[in-house]
Amino acid sequence: MTTRSSLYLGVAAIAVAVALAGSAIELAAQQPRAVAIDEDDIGGVVTGANGPEAGVWVIAETTDLPTRYAKMVVTDDQGRYVVPDLPKAKYKVWVRNYGLVDSPKVDGEMGRQLDLRAVPAPNEAEAARYYPAIYWYAMLKIPGASEFGKKDGEIPDKVKQTDWLNLMKNNGCVGCHQLGQLSTRTLPPGLGEFSNHAEAWMRRIQAGQSGALMVNIMAGQLAGAPIKYFADWTERVAKGELPKNKPARPQGLERNVVVTTWDWGDPKKYLHDLIASDRRYPTVNAYGPVFGSPEYSTDVIPILDPKTHTVTNFKAPVRDADTPEGLGPGHAAMDKPLGPSPYWGEEKLYDTKVNNHNSMFDKQGRVWMAAAVRGPKNPDFCKKGSDHPSAKLSPLEQTHRAVSILDPKTMKYTFVDTCFQTHHLQFGYDANETLWTSSGGGGGVVGWINTKLFDQTGDAAKSQGWTALVLDTNGNGKRDDYVEPNQPADPAKDKRIAQVFYAVMPSPVDGSVWGTLRANPGSIVRLDPGSNPPETALAEIYNVPLPGFGPRGGDIDSQGVVWVSLASGHIGSFDRRKCKGPLNGPKATGDHCPEGWSLYQYPGPGFEGIGENSAESSYYSWVDQHDTFGLGKDVPMSTANLMDGLVALKDGKMISLRVPYPLGFYAKGFDGRIDDPNAGWKGRGLWTSSGDRTPWLIEGGKGMKPMAVHFQLRPDPLAK
């Protein structure tokens, strides 16, 4: 009996064991297997209450390196992730995404599996804290069409609804900082006590050294009318109203993106952007340092070495000791705060003389900067009475920003004194290595430097030229005497355009140079230098057609197609080859080629009540002519200033490249570089920097530094 009982028990045990084994096999079949990693990776599986969590961000961060460093990836459809190629350090690792709150930060060890548990948001309000700013900013109410054009209305009668939007977006408020992140959709405690949100906003727009610009837009150009709309917005947010739209988790190629960030710069200073390579030859400066452009904030240029994770600072000099600060009237920042900042009080943060707006590498590996050299008064060769060919046609009395050169190999700094104002820089594709510049709205001309001649002679006066933008309105194919923009047309003469380039884009196709004109509806202009500029330089103008309006930054592809960021919430493209009518003559004044335009709406929600739109307010667009990122050649991309990153247009579809941590990332420009054309995805990438004028408004608050950011595209989410 004992034997039989033991036998029965043994059989039962075997049966149970088999059943359990079967269950384990079935369970194992349902669970993702461990991921393959190298000794410098961290990988594992992210699960939630319902199993694997697909399309969520895994963030690994360390402060063990010379500067704060973080790397972010996205899980695949089975919740698996690999954070690749980490520098040796101790890491904190956690999970973030929509519908979740941040998981606890746990220690991650390189070369070891680390499974993570996603934490669901307890309610919709907590989930919405992780939404990009656009979802919150789209809650701002826009005055209806019937509110515009009234003689006795709150809004100036000459202001159109598109003018209003242009100023609420990338050609106004969002041209300096992100709106909609936690810091701007709420009122900061240091702002003071007010009886209502309208009073708080009146005080808020006066804060800091850019207060005068904010007041000019809100109380000047728009006569104070926006205040009640911003007050209504923040009041509704304070009462608990949430965005009506919810973002989707990363899909498709978005899951293949790897984002790496480094802190650099000063927490009290902002950076405009950075440069990593030569736009024409993207293997220049391979694996080398990237250089920041601090614009109005400081003369100190941060330099990041991504191989050693070290940041060094170079204080750019000016040539003349009496050079004034690049602040005050005529600039986009004042010499002292208009009103106290809720973060910094009356402290003056900006103190630059150099005012380096942006920079470009040449093929020799030198960095050319749009930077001040001296005070605003021009030398005699620039002025009326000079025999300089450009001064004879367009004499210039003053300029606030010229050009300089920094050689990273020797750190030699060279001044290139220009008569014309500089803003953006781009090298042409000609034998003279011509550097074309935009003035950003000042000076009234487009300038250039024959850098080959400057290298040979060191003579800035002989090496430079500039021209007004003149339309061939009499249609004879050459440049003649012209009437000024405010003068009536003369059938025997040409006509000058009032505005000048903001973005500048030398064409790789035909030697022409394109630029954007910031206005509403705004335009792009083609400048043909001709055989003997400035005498032969002629322009063509093409207005942005509705529903597009408000161009800001732009770039050109290898076929000569121009791409521009529009305040209407589109990236617009213009292909001159599609034009059907004459491109010069009395009718070629801007509206003569709507067929050349195509508009592609940015992702994200739009403002309610104004039709189909995106609230996205892109600052700048750039074309990846050389496939530096991995999506292919000639893929247009834009800064996604309310989406915490960049956006690319690939085969008619928008692909979002988001920086998920810290919340509130905002870029003003970016660059591509190929470090090794034979290294696959690891040898390619995009470089950008946080360009928000208020780095303390990002997640983490006061004390946060600007960041340098590297985007890479893997072939799949687990590539290492």
C-alpha cells in the first residue's frame, strides 16, 4: 500500500510538474526574451500592468562624467530596449512616456540586463504633465475672424488674423522661447501677487532684458489685446483644464532614434545654436568638437568634445577696446532688464560685445562666426564717396555685427571687418568659397566675402561686397536704375525690395542665393549675382500663398528646391522649375508663381476655431543634402519648437525626433555630420543645441544649463 501510494504520488507529482512546465513554457513564449547587449550597453525589457510596454522611452543619465550626460532610446513592440555605447560611468535608468509617470530611477550597470517596470499615471492630469508643449499651447484661444478689421475693436484694425498668429508663433513669442511647457502655462511664484491673471501677464511680459520686445508685441503691435487670451489660458490651466488631444507614442522609425545630451554653457546664459561640420562637406571635423553660438547672452563660446565629454570655454575678443555691448536699441535684447525677473530679479544676465549669432565650418575646419568686431560706426570705405564698387551703389554708415574666424587647431581668432550687417552665414559652392550672409533685417543689403581672396591677401575691404535686392521690373534682363520700395513703379526702371534676407541659402545648382523675408504672408527671394556683382545682381521674389504664411528659417536641397518654416504650421517648399509665367517684368512682383509652392502641415494639434492647422511654431528648417542622419538624401527637417525636438518630412510623412528629457527642449538650428561613412548609423547624426533664451524654464528649473544634443537613427530599436 505504501508502495502504491508512493507510486500514485510520484505520478501525480510528475503530472503536476509537466503541467507546471507546460505553463512555464507557455508563459515563456509570451514573454520577450532577454536582449543581446555588449559590455558598454544597458538593455532589458520594460513591462507594465498589461505586459510589455512598446514605444516608451528609456533614459540613462549620469553625472560621473565631466558634464551631465544622458542617452535615450525607445522600446520595440515587445518592450525591449538597448541603450548603446555608453561611456564608462554609473547610471540612473528610468522609463517615461505618455499614459505613464516616471518610473523609479534605478541603478544601471553596463553590460548587464536591466528589466524595468512602467508606472501608469494615476489620472489624466498626471499623464498630461509629460505631453509636449504644443498640446497645452493649442488650448490658447485665438480671436475669431470677425474680431479683426474693426475700426472700434480691441485689436488694431489693420491687424489680420494671420498677423496675430504670426506674432503668437515663430515670428513673435515662440521665436525666443517655448510656450506651453509647465513654466509658461503656469505663473511662477516669484512673479508676485496679483488680483487676476491679466495683471500677472502684464507684469510677466516686462521681465528681463527681452522685456521690451515682449511689450512691443503684446502692448504695441497688438495694443494689449492678447493679454486677456493669455490670462484666460493660464486661468483654465490653473483650474484643471487639460489638453483635448493626446499624443501618440513613437511609431515606426521614431522607435529607432537614439538621443544623447550633454550639458554645456552657463545656467544664466543661453545659446542660439551650434555648428559641427561644413554644410557642403559633412565629413569635415569628423568626431571633433562642436561649437556653440551664444548670441546676445555672453562672449564665452562653449566647446564640447563628445569623445571625452568635456566642455571648454573660449572668450571671443573684439578688435577695438571701445566696442560697446551688443545690447540696447537696434538689438533683440536690452542692456538692462525692463522689469525684474521672477527667477533672477534685477540681475543683468546678458553682457556680450561679440554677439555671435551663428557659425559655419569651412572645408579647412575653421569656424566662421557672425560676430561683432568693433563699434557700429563704419570705416570710410563703406560710406558715400568711397570708390568701393558696393559702396558706390549702396553706401552703408553702420553695422552691429561682422565676421570673425576661429581656427580650432591653433585657437587663432581673426577679425573680418564688414560694412554690412551679418546674421546667418552660409558658404557657396563656387571656386572662391564665397561666404554669403544675411542681415536679419538690418542694413538693407545682402553681403558676401570672397574667402579665397581674404586668405590670400588678408584684405577685408577688397574681399567683400554687398548689394540691395533689386527686381527686374522693366523686364529687360539687366539691372538698371531703380525706384525705392515706397515709390510708385516706373516702367523704365527696376524696383528695390524693402526687406532683406533672414535665412540665406546658396544654391548648389546654379550659383544663385536664396533668402527668406520674414513678414505676413512673407516671401522667399532668389538673388542672381551675375557676372560682376553688385552691378549685375538681380532678384526675384515669390510670396507664400495661403494657407501658408510667415516664413522664418529655411534651406535648399541639392535640386535647388527651397524649404521654409512657416508660422501657419507648415513646412513649405518652393520649386522654381514649376513656374509657368515670366519670372521678371512688371507682373513678377511676388504672386506670379503659386504653382511653385507645396505646403506640408506639421504634426500636433492646432488652435480651435480657425480651421485645420497645427500650432507648431518652427524656428528653422534644414535639408539633409548628404544623408547625414540616415533617412536619405535631401530630406527636409525643421525645428519642432513646441514638440521638444525636430521633425523630418520623409516620403510625405512627418517623423518626430523628440528629446523626452528634460521636458521643454527648444532648438533654433541644427547641423549634420558624418564622422565615418563606413560605420553605419554610428558614424552619422544630427547635432543641435537648446536655443531657448530662458534655459531655466526647462524641466529642472533654475540652474539647468543649455544642452548639446546628438540624434542618431538605428536600423532597428535593438541595434548596438
